[in-house]
Amino acid sequence: MANIKLDNYKQFLKRFSDLKGIDLLISDMSGVLRGKRIQSSALEKVFKDGIYLPASVFAGDITGNTVEETGLGVFQGDSDRICKPIPRTLSKSPWYNKSMAQVLLTMYEQDGTPFFADPRQLLEKVYSKFQELGFTPVVAVELEFYLIDNRRDKNKKPQPPISPATGKRDHNTQLYSIDDLDDYGEFLNAVATYAKSQGIPADTALSEYAPGQFEINLKHEPNPISACDNGVLLKRLVKGVAKKMGMTATFMAKPYGQQAGSGMHIHCSLMDGEKNVFSDPKDSIGSSVLYHAVGGLAEIMKESMAIFCPNPNSYRRFQPDLYVPMAPTWGIDNRTVALRIPTSPEIAKRIEHRVSGADANPYLVMASLLAGIHHGITNKIDPPKISTGDAIAKHSPSLPMTWVESLNAFSKSKILKEYFGKEFCHVYYETKNKEMQKFDSNVTPLELDWYLRTV
């Protein structure tokens, strides 16, 4: 039931008269979906009048606790804002054993203006700058994830699932393995079928660089907001199908210390009507607009790292020989750079952003990318020297490689604050800073093993 219009929820309810509940979902700062579950009889009121949720839903850390330093909690009486449904996202949730549905929400002030701390509304704000230029970003989201066993190993660590085909636990790395796709065919087929029923434009699936790791690509869309809606919904779908089949799907950036991390790659081209303004037949690399877009993305990358890599585990992806860039590099058809220009027909000339982890919030990553591109093309920012060969080996790490460094860079940002606004940056920083303090105050099992008796 894709592309549901504002008044077509009635048709939806008639078609699915056996619904046991409908989940009203909104993405918080960490990309975690929060909200309420209602009976189908209440859906009409939600579509007509909206539903109220506290503004503090965007002040919660990854554990769901409100960070009062944001000013969105008790400081303002933990007051509500109005949330309205995104009609086209109303769909069945077919992985449940009972008839369920879902719809995404977005938040507004009482006067109907967008709520500044809603990541989706922030993306809308940045996207509008391209509409003013007459350009349309065409984007695609690629998400990597792991399937893991619901049971931990003897050391209480995650482990790959039992292969449905062999009955054995996978330990091999088979990049692009068709056999792995066949082995987990039931899971991948269910994801593809359910995605189609929900109007999520899932394209290709491939086996990734570690046992139980897969990537699912979404098709290009001429609307970055819709693309991120679909990215958020795809994550929920993958987790739901995995749970139904007795596994867990995780988008954690680095669940295994010695295996590849999971990234979120975003492709972006820029259209002026039917013309791709990144293309220039006289230059095999691209147009001056593409060069300036790369320049802007490179310049904004350091202060955006707290968005691309939003928690301490995010930085464990950044290791040599695992295709994760550690400097604002760019190159042609080179998977060792941060900004890759893939080989493609001229009409599909695009930039692939390869820095973000799969654990990042798609709305915020997309907003950062569009801010960098807009900054670059409007200020004619020159890109760094193009990289060839192994860019990771040739360029020393120059991006923040720890959570604290990234948050410091974010707090001092100039370009992002122009695009995101000081209010939003304050809420995001305080939320993640408090989360970092809470994380750092815990003593890990490894510390006890190493130091308890030896020092």
C-alpha cells in the first residue's frame, strides 16, 4: 500500500479490517524509532488531528533517558508537540504473527511550523536550499548489517547464526558469495517481498565481507526525505524479519572486533530538470559543480563525524585494510576513499559518500551530505588533490577517530551550525555528550580482566 494519500487511510482500514494494532513511529536523534501503538479505530483521528508526543523524545540518549541539558525536558515542563503522519508510509507490518500496521510521524510546533529538533524536519530544511537553486538531489541509501545468533557464545559475545542450508555456524568470509545468498534465501526473499508490499524500493542484496553480513541497496530517488524514510523503514523491516526467523539483525557498526564493520553508503547526483549537473562530457571526472560539491563535502567532513559516527563503537570500523576511509579523500572508482565517483553513464554521474556507519541516523547523515554539497557549490570550494591507489595507506588519518574528538569538532563547527542552526546543534551535542559521559563511567569486563589483580 505505497503512496497512500492523506484521505486514503479509510481505504487502508477497509482493506485490512483485521488489524490488531498500528504503530505510530518517529525517529529520535539516534535513529531509534519511538512512538505509540493505537487501535485501528483511532487512526482517523491521527490523520485528521495528529497525535501528541513530548518534545523530549528528541532529547533521549541511546538508552531512552532524557538528557536535561538539552532544555527539552523538565526545563520546559516536558511539554508536548503535535506529530502528524506521513501518509505514504502507512503500511502493513507483515513480519508479525498478528495483523499489524505502521506509519511514520514527524513533529511540528503548535502553530504548524516544523519542530527544530526533529531530524526529519532538519533534513527538510537543508533540502529546501536545493529547491531554491532549482536543483534536485537524486539519492540512494545502501545499508550493511549482520545476522547474528540469538544466543551468545561461551564468552557472552555475539556469534554468526546457524546456516539454514548447512546446519553449521558460518565462519568464512565470502564477499559477493551467491551461495551465502542462497543459504539465507528465505530471509532475503521475505525482506524483498515485504519491502515491495510496503513501497520500500529495495534493489539489490549482496553478501558482504564477513560471515552473516549482508548489504541491501535502495533504488535512487529524487527526494532525499523519502529516501531516508525508506532507509529507516528498511532497518525496521530487516530486524522484524530476522526476529521472525529466530535470528537478530544488527546495524551496530562493529559487532565483531576482527571482522568488517557495517557502513551506510549514500549515493548522490544533482539534477537540473533532465540534466545531471555533475556531468561534463568534456571532463571524464565530472563538471565544475561536481568538483565544488566534493570540495564542500571534504571541508565539512571533520565537523560532521559526530553525525556519521554517533557512538563509541562507530570508531572501531576505522581500521586499515577494511575499506573505511580515515581522511577526507576522493577518487574515481576507488573504494579506499571517502568520496568515490563510481564508474557510470554520464546521466548517472554521482558521488558516493563512504564514511558513515550503519548505526547513524539516515536523516542526519543525509542532511550533513546535502549541507556539504550546497556549501561547496555555492562557495565554489576546490576539492583536495585526487587520490589514486590505496588512499588509506597513502593518507594519514586526519578525521576525528574517537568519540570525544568528533564531539569536540562538532561543538566548534561553523558550517554545520549555519545549516542546522545553533539550537539543533546544542540539543544533539548535549544528548551525545551526556551519553558519552555515561558510557565512560562504566568499568568494562576487559578492564577487570587486565587490571584487577595485576596492578
